[in-house]
Amino acid sequence: MIRVSNTVALDEREIEEHFIRSSGPGGQNVNKVATAVQLRFAIDASPALDDEVRQRLKALAGRRVSRDGVLVITADRFRTRERNRADALERLLDLIRGALVRPKRRRATRPTRASRERRLEAKARRARTKQTRRLRPED
């Protein structure tokens, strides 16, 4: 089990890893060894996430989610498989942790009387400044 938060833990079998050739650093070795990792996580099939978190995760992931609800993360920043695996997994966990946070609802507020007066005074001051810059016809 991979612990995401106090309430959510993922089963290792939910995460699928494929190793591909990396385009990053590695010299001639980059042409021979598949060090980049492509991590796949089926959002819709995961029993660890509820519907609300699933929707937020899909919104956060954006274009990284396929039509069938599979999140694909590709990691090729490092030269070794192990570090790329850890990087991809950490990025997945960060996305899920971000989706676990319920956004606060915005409460409509009204500006105070003093703030309205300050705004109008600032507008009047600015108008006076601009008025003094105008060219006046010669008398």
C-alpha cells in the first residue's frame, strides 16, 4: 500500500509502469537503455478515491488524462530508472494530494463604505492630475 494521506492509500497494483527510451541526459547510453518511465493510473477504477476527488484529479491533471480516465505521467528527468520511477510516483501522489483538498466556496461580500469612499477619492485625485496636464487654449 502506498500512503497518500491519512485517509487515502493506493494499492501498488493500481499503478502500471512501462519503461521507454528517454530523450533526456545520458550520452550514448540514452540510445540503448530504457530509463524513462511512463506511469499509468486508472482514476475511474481506483477504489481509494471517491467521486468528488476523482473529478478534481481529472481537472488538475488536464491533458494527461486519456479518454478512458487513465492518468499518464512520463518521467525522464534523471539518468536512472529508479530515480525516474520515484519522480513519477511522487508527481502522482502530489496530484492526488492536491485533489484531496476541497476548494473553499467563495462568499459574496460587499465593499465597505470607507473603501468605496477611498476609491472615489483616488479617482477624483487622478482626474485632477490629468486635468492639469491638458493643453488649454491661449487666452
